[in-house]
Amino acid sequence: MRPGASRPGRRPAAAPSAGTRAEVATEALPADAAQPYLDMLAAERGAAANTLAAYRRDLDDYLRYLSDAGIDPAEAEAATVRAYIADLEPRGLKASSAARRLSCVRGFHKFLYAEGYSEADPSAPVAGPRRAQTLPKVLSIAEVDGLLAVARARVAAAESRIDVAKANKLLCLLELLYATGLRVSELIALPRSAASTRERFLVVKGKGGRERLVPLTDVAREAMREHLAHVPGEGPWLFPADSESGHLTRQAFARDLKVAGAAAGIREDRISPHVLRHAFASHLLRNGADLRIVQELLGHADISTTQIYTHVLDDRLKGMVRDLHPLNDG
């Protein structure tokens, strides 16, 4: 049966037992089986447009797989989900991508069950693919200093009004990103009012609509003021651009960052906005910051996400034991 087809002759589910959902007769999914789940993510969890687009791509792929096999999503079994995940490897998906795809499928089936579209959640017993934990790419403090030096040199060398504005914008982006560790999506969508705040922190709305306070350095505040002095008009964005959103795109920023990185002697594959966010976190930890504080600054909902940086803590702790333990002779 193809996705979206109704299932005649369904009998109402049994009476609810303690600790389970309220059982109701299963409902027929609409033709676009993914849409109710995506609507829930947007309305109840505040999922961003990029997140919804990624979920849509993953679910469309999963639903095509089910359709080709003649399986209604509401009637999928654990074996079906396992077979789909196993099918991803021959198609070239890495274990990390397959794990993300399984997470999406799990959320989808959990939603179908909770909302009465299916009588069970077939994804619950399915184990994810094993992933090798890869350390984030991290720039050294000297490399970040070199990158900022390139940006400052461009400001000093700029002559035309357009070049001065471009140079100050790039410097502002770099100073802010390294000073705050913002996600690139948060950085490029900062409001114009951020530059005029008298506070020494930013109020940032991150994933799921969660707000957090991010401290600002004096250097970053000055970079914002200098950048804004060269931004014409009174629009809502700190980094306005001729784009669909009205502000700078992540692609444009990434492109300019790679050009600046090349001038600083940093290979193209070693630099991106996300790498600077990693540098912010790693350098804080290396200089004694607490992992929980870094978690809050990065906007991670779960400490396990931040623990990718424990390689930095390991080095720091080894050095502390080597230098301070009374039984260590050398």
C-alpha cells in the first residue's frame, strides 16, 4: 500500500494502559505523509527553516523508499526501518549522515504513533549505525590572530567607500564570531539594534527559539559600531544584503572567510564559520573555562554535544597533574 492510502477495516485500538499514550482509532495519513510532522516541529518546537528543509529532504527519501516497497508509513515495521538504514551505506552515506537520517525517521514514527496515525512505533528498537567520533577542526590562537590581522589590514588599506564598508563588515563578522561563538545562522541574522546596545552582552535566539545571553568583548562592540557607521539606511539587520532574507547569507560569509583565510595562510579545507565557533570553545576550555559554561555560551541543550571538546580538557588535565601532583618528579 502506498504512503497516504487509507486503510479500510481498521478496528479501534484497545483501551489505554498506564504509562502509554491514549489509544484511539488510527487516522489516515494525508497524501503528503511528512507534512503533519513538519507542521508540529514548526509550531511546537520552533524549528528553523533550514532545519525543516533538512527534515523534509530526509523524510522524502524515506517515504520514497517505503513507496517503492509498497509499504504505508503507518504500517512500517522495525525490519523495514533497519532495511532502510542498511540501504544508505551502499548509496554513499557516511555513518554520521545515516545516524542523522535515523534520528529523523524515529521522530517521524514517534509522532505518527502519538497522534494516532499508527498503532506502534517501529523505530524504537532500531539501533543506530556506529559512528567514529571525529574531533572538530580547530585553529590555533596564532592562526586566529593571523586571520584577524588580515581583516584589520584590509580595513587600513581600503580607500573607496565600498571597500571600506566591505572591509569593516568582514572584520566585524570575525571579531563577533570569535568573541561569542555564535552559530553562523545566529550571527548573520543579528538585528541592527545589537550594535547600539549599551550592555556587555547579546540576547541571542538560538535553536528551538531558546534565548541565551552571550558576553561581548570591548573589541567586538567597537567592531560593530564601526561597521554600522558604514551601513546605509535604517533596515532591521546588522548585516543587510540583497538576498531573500534581507541579510547576509551564510554562503557569502563562508566565501569571504575562505578568501581571508587563504591570505592568512590557512588552507581552504581548514576554515569555515563553524571552525571559528569551534576555536572560540576550544580556546576558552584550554584557558580554564568550565565545560558547563561553554555549553551555555554555545547554546547546546545537552552537555553531551559539548563533550566533543573534551580532548582539550584531557590535555589540560594531563598538564595540571604533571605540574601539580606532589608525587610527579618530572
